[in-house]
Amino acid sequence: MSRTYLMGLGCLFFLAGCGRGPLVPVQGKVTFKGYTLQSGVIVFSPDSGRGMRGQIAVGKIRDDGTFSLYTGENPGVSAGWYRVTVASLVPAGYGAPSVGRFDFPQSIVPEKYQDPDMSMIACEVKGNRQNTIDVNLE
């Protein structure tokens, strides 16, 4: 076998094992108890229990509850299974507990949604198409 062939084959195995591939667009909306979250972050972590490895994807939750995922600085995420976490904090001055001059951030959603093992939210991103994934927290 030629040296170039072996190197190319090695690269394919490396990329397949990392869960890399073409990034596909993912967007959606996040709600909590039926109400639209107006800020925060949503994270898609590769679901190792389903054989996924690779980079996490992150999206900022906008005022209207929508998000778009990015892997690093690139829009989109690799196809496959992910565990989903959400963090959203009460804005400063809106009833968050304070001590002296400092306000302590308070989570809008239960803390279990900030841990991929406890959130119990999993989803599949499908390749070669736009994915719309809405996340409804209870």
C-alpha cells in the first residue's frame, strides 16, 4: 500500500472517531414552564453513551427565546446525538439576593438543567439539512 493511501485512511479514521464532519445548521427556541426564556446559553454536548465524541456546540439565547448553535466560531454542529443543558440567570436588580454592593446571580431554571447527566434532555442532529430543535423545560 502506498504511503499516501495509508495517511489518507488514517485521517478518515481520526475524523470519524472525533465526531467531526460537515457542520449542519441548528436553531430552535427555549421555553421554561411554557414561558420563553429571554437570555442565557444552551449547550449541546456529544452523547458518549451513544458513541458520540467531539466538540460541544453553544448558542446564546436571544430575547425572543431563539438560538443558533456554533461549534467554536463556526455556525452549526456535527450530526449525531447530544445531551442538552441550559443556563439562564435572573437579570441583576430583579430580586436576586444581595450582600452589600454585590448581587448574587440566581438561576431562572432548576440547576439540574445545567448538568448534562441530570438534565435528561437528549436530541439527534441530522446531517445534510437544517435542524430546528425546540427545548421545553418543565
